[in-house]
Amino acid sequence: MTTVTIPTLETGRLVLRRPAPRDWEPFRAFMMSDRAAGIGGPLDLGKAWRAFAAELGHWEILGFGMWVVTIRGDDTGVGMVGPWFPPDWPETEVGWMIWDESLEGTGIACEAARAAIAHAWHQLEWKTVVSYVAPDNVRSRALAERLGACIDPQAPQPRPDKPCLVYRHPAPEKLQ
């Protein structure tokens, strides 16, 4: 079996690393909680398991995916951030979820998302980057706007039966 080489990204406070089986428990706890409402949760145990397996498999199938976010010096996963493009998605997305509620509002999601978006533009050479956000997910909307993204009302929806806001991230040259 061939295994994809997954780069590790580092920021001032964070290490974004390959998802690992040890991340299942915090992922499961988050996905089965009301805090996951903005990304389709809460999920039952079986759906949470399949979602975690999809995160691991996304890397193996496409060669990229979401990283587990850790605080530098502590390998405990506190969330996931990164590129996401399943075969039924209309556009390349960078998404985020912070599992540890105590870390919300600390800038960790923004720091990790900036690194993931830069990776998508520069290493993956994406031509577009969007983030799909539930209309009532106030924190994710604020984060997308803090990252410089704007709502694109003309963008195709990933799930037409569950409309969301499509935030389009500016290309790197537009941020300078």
C-alpha cells in the first residue's frame, strides 16, 4: 500500500499535522455534540466514525486534506483545518473546526486557516479557494471575513438541499 507524504505546517503557535487514529476521540466528541451543528452535526456514532474515516481517506485518495491542529509543544489535537474537495463538491474548499471549546476566540482557527489557505494557493496551486459556512454559524462567518473572504452569491452550492454561504477567499496577490 502506498502512503501519501503529508506535509506538516507550522505557524507561530501551532503545528498542523497528519490526522492519526489517536485523534478519533476528540473528533468524535466534537462531531456528536451540538457544537458541530454548523458542519452538519451533531452526528450519531456511526456517522461520526465515517466522517473521521473520510478525513483520513481524503489524504490517501487526493494527496491533500485537513490537518489536525495542535498547540506547539503539545501533540493533542484541538481541531482540524485544511483543504477539502470531495468528488461532489463544486469548488475547492478550505474548512475548519475547533474541537476544544475553550480555544474559541483565541485566534487559533484564524492562524491555522491562514496557513492552510496559503498552502492551497502556493503548494496545491489552486485557482480558487472557498469556504462553505452555515448561515447561522456566526463564529465561522466572522472567521471567513477576518481572513478577507467575501460572500459570493453566484457560487454553486455544495448541497443544494442545504444552502450555505459561500465565502470566496482572495488570491494572494490581491491581499498585498
